[in-house]
Amino acid sequence: MPRGLERYESINKGEAIAKFQLAKRFDVERDNIDDIHKAHEEYKKEFTKFIEDEGENMEVMERLPPDYSFLDLKIELLNLMLYNCNFCERRCNVNRYEKFGFCRCGVNSYYSSEFLHFGEEPELIPSHTIFFNRCTFSCVFCQNYDIVRRDDVILDVKEMARLIDIRRRQGSKNVNFVGGNPDQHAHNILAILNEVESNIPVVWNSNMYHSIELHYIIEDIVDVWLADFKYGNDNCAEKYSNVKNYWKVITRNFLLAKKSGELLIRHLVMPEHLECCTERIVKWVSDNLGRDVRFNLMFQYYPTYKAFEYPEISRRLNDREIVKAMKIAITYLNNLV
Ligand code: SF4
């Protein structure tokens, strides 16, 4: 097992407990709560200590969940936040019980497929991958543009939890929430996990553009951040994904993710974006997250969807770019996939 995913490995060996299973067993006194945001902040401190003290005590898994748990509190809080959605840094502030924001997600979630995925990083496979519809980005080169622009199967929380348990028995090493993107579905994902019985690591496969408010809620649940680092500056992010303040938001979330969980970073190298994106990202990662962070430098970019409207990215990478990207990564990082 590569460095950096030791806790993940311990969960799979049955020597540590996935965070959501700990949150599910952490008792909260609902009757005494008036301000749910404040209560979450206060219980969060105690829960952090609970993970440290009990995270490897497998007897905790034998405890029955309390009437109301820290995970219940998080779900209630997320459902409250939907009235004024700021799950991601687009901060649409719409009432998702009545209308859509940018991502076109209401209260219900839809997904396109769920299966045991053998095409992920070696330490993750087989990965029980759940592809949600919709996204908080709109990348012109989106390789999943078909699933992010429609709603396929409506999510049944209990049914999906049952499938996660079945896939675990079939050999999945993790449950991997992706899309599209998982962030806008956080309320339903936590509700699914509340019904899951297996001790299984949770992988959050995200564009990392979530708000700080959402981060503080989900960081106690995510075991591994499988995190996209797409751009090295705001101009490229705005041009190709229609997002603002990308660099500030993403670097903040990566620093927070490193504190709270284990990290596997993905960077898709794009043609003509070696200096402005790949090099800047790799250097920042090395300086701020350490040379040993697990890093997947990906070369499978191909132009699709609206990429042909942008001549500089309307081709695959050439050999010179692949070699250059590899040289940059090898210079600054020690733990490449
Ligand atoms: S998740 Fe983001 S894009 Fe979707 S409605 Fe909320 S703030 Fe807007």
C-alpha cells in the first residue's frame, strides 16, 4: 500500500472504523438543541476526540446506534441548508425545495450507474463507484457530459445502502461517490451512509469546489478525498469550467482535506496547459501538502463536448507534453500513481 493511505488500509483490514460508522454511534442529545449550527460546532470538537480515542476500537462497531446520532445531526443540518443552498462556492442561495441553482439539483438526487469499478487507482480497486447525475462545474471538455446534464435513476436511500452492503460482500474496497460531483448530493449521501451496515471506507471523488460550510460537515465522514486539481489559476478555471475564485477555494479545501483525512490527488494534464496549470499545481502540492502526497498525473485527456470550440485544447497531448509533465511531477513529488 502506498504511503498516505494507512488509515484506509486499516479499515479494509478490519483494524479501524470508517468515520461514518463512528458518527453513527456518537450520541447527541437532540432535545437540548435550539441552534443546530451551533450544536454541530460543539459536538464536532467532542467527535474529533472520539475518532482519536475510539477509531481503532472495533468493539464500537458492536454498539447499537443511539436514538439520535452525530450523523443524524449532520443530515438534519444539511437538509436545513438546502433552504438557502451554499453547498458549493457558487453560493446560489436558492431554496432547493422549490427551485434549482446552477447545478440543477433539487432535494432528490439522481444517479446514472453504480458498479464495481476496476479502472481506478490500484489501491482503490475494486471500487464501488456511484455515478450521480449533475455537477457544480460545467467543463467544456467534460468527459461525462452525458450524465451530468440529465437525471437518470431517482435515488432510493435505503436501496442504495443495501447495494453498498452487497457490493462490500462482493469485494469492494470502498464506496466511491462521484458524478458529476458528489458535493451537491451531500444530504442524500449522508442519509445513505446512515443506513449502511458495513465498515467500509468512504471515498469522496470531488472537484473540491465545495463551500467551507459543507467541508466542516462532511470532513467527519470522508475517509479518503479523491480530489481533482484541474487548474493552476483562475483564468483557465473560468474559461473552461465557468467557475470563479478557483485557486483560492481549491487550495483552501486541499489544506483542510489534508488535516481531516487521507488524500489522493488527480490532475488531468491538458494540452498547452503545462506551465499555467500542471507546473503550478505540482509545485503548490509539493510545497503545501508535501512531496509524499499520493498524486495521479493523468494523460488521458481527449477533446469532447465543447472542447472543439477552443483550438488549444481540441487535440490530445503530444509526446513532448507527456514527457514534460512527467519531468515536472518527478522533480517535485515522490508518490506518483
Ligand atoms: S450545490 Fe452549488 S451549484 Fe448547486 S444549488 Fe447549491 S450552491 Fe448552487
